[in-house]
Amino acid sequence: MVESVKDNLLAAMRHVLRPLCRIAIRNGIGFDDLSMALQSALVSAARTELSAAANKEATEEEVGLMAGMTAHQVRGIQAIGLNSGGVLNYSLAASAVLAAWHSDVLYLGPYGLVLDIPFSSGESGQGPESRSFEALVRKYVGADVPSEIVLDALVKAGSVQNLGNGTLRCVARTYIADRLSADNIQAFAIAVHNVIGTMAVNLKRAVRGTGLMQRTVFADYGLSAEDLVKFNGFIRTVGERFTEEVDMWFATHSNRERQGPIKTGIGLYHYVESDEDRDDYLKFLQGEGVKKDGH
């Protein structure tokens, strides 16, 4: 049996990485690319840990020692990071615009129904705070973000309809990007990062009820394929209702008048467990997988 914390964590990380590696393989990402990504993540994490503990910028030697790398390797990873340009996350921008469209009173009609709006208010000579899609993007995402690109993402996702004559209609509260689009990949990265971040916080909790909320409900005796379809429809309805309630709570506690430094939220996911992955993980916990791989 695997007994040490290190071995248990390595087995757990191998289990976590397995579905990520499947995605990588299916999209032409091999060992060299993954190795570089892992080294970059190690350097970034080590630098953050050291800087937080010492309250000062960590040296390359200190980072290398913690990450199990040389100072030369750390410098190489940092150089690659500096040469990589940042990419605007249009998934977050699209989601922010939809949330604002459903919560900003300027964009709501009677009974809280979202209003149809023009793309631009400039043509009608209205001011910068007038009701338009451009004004929404400018107010809730930033003046430097192209409104046309955000609108294109929302139209492609089926969240917004162009009614013609420059008039736009919001038909969905949430934004779901196309499969394997750049936005969808960014949304995937943020979701997985946040889930693991929650688990990391809760791994350290010593008292039940502390840490971050983490609940899992599962079918004790499994479901038939027919019942799985029913459950999928059920959880979509219930989950949508719950997330809308949370979204409305945020709208009253996180707005232009009430701002705070803490970025937080909730995420829901429906999983279907892989027997192969679970069996593989259990074998490693029992030490069988380590012996088979020769370690």
C-alpha cells in the first residue's frame, strides 16, 4: 500500500492528469509540450510560494531549489513566459456582458425582462452611458475590448440574436463557447483550475465546516442509460435555477457601488465516472501500478 503523503499525492496527481493527457493526445500535444507546460507551472508556483513566505521576490536559485530545477532552467522558462503574449479571455468578457444585460436596471424592462438594444448608440447621438451593446462592453469589460468580437462570440454561441437594423436580442443568460474554440479551452482551464484550487484549500482544513464549500452527491447503485438521460435533464433544470439565484445575489453584492478585492464564485458539474481510470488509481494506491512501471 502507498503510505507516504508524497506517494499518495503523486498517485492522485497522476489520476488528475490522466483525462488532461487524453485531451492533449487527441489534439496533437505530446511529451515535449507538456513537459514545458509543467516546468512553467512549477516555476510559477514555487515563485509564488517563496514570495509569500519571505515577503520578497524569490531568486532563481531559490525557485530552482524548491522546484527541483537548476537556476539556468528557471531562467529559460521565465524567458519563454516573457516572450508569450497575453490573450484576452473573450469567454469571460462574453459572460460578463450577459450577466450585466440581465442585472443592470438600464437594460431591464417591466418585470425584469431584458430589453432589445442597438449595437451602437453613437449613430443616434446619445451619450457614452446610453443603452447599447457597445456601452455594455465598455462599462463591464473595458473600453479597449472590441465590441464586435464579443458580439460575434455571443451570436455564434446562440446567446444573442441580431434582429436586423442594428438591434440585438439577448436569448440566453449563460455563454457556452463552441467545442474546442479558444474561448472554450480558456473556460475549461479556468474551471479545472478553480475546482483543484478549492480541493487544495480543503486538503489543509483541520476542522469540519471550514474551508470552501465542497459537496458531492452520487447514485449509490448506479443508473441505467435511460435514467442517466433523465438525470441529465433534471440536473440542468435544477442547476440552472440555482445558478440564476446565485447570479442575482452577486448582482446585489458585487456591482459598481459595492466592489471588493476577492474574486469568487461557484461552479456546478455533472460527472460520469470512468471505471478504467478509477481502477488504475486504486492500483497505484495499493502499490501495484508502481511495481508494474518499475519505480
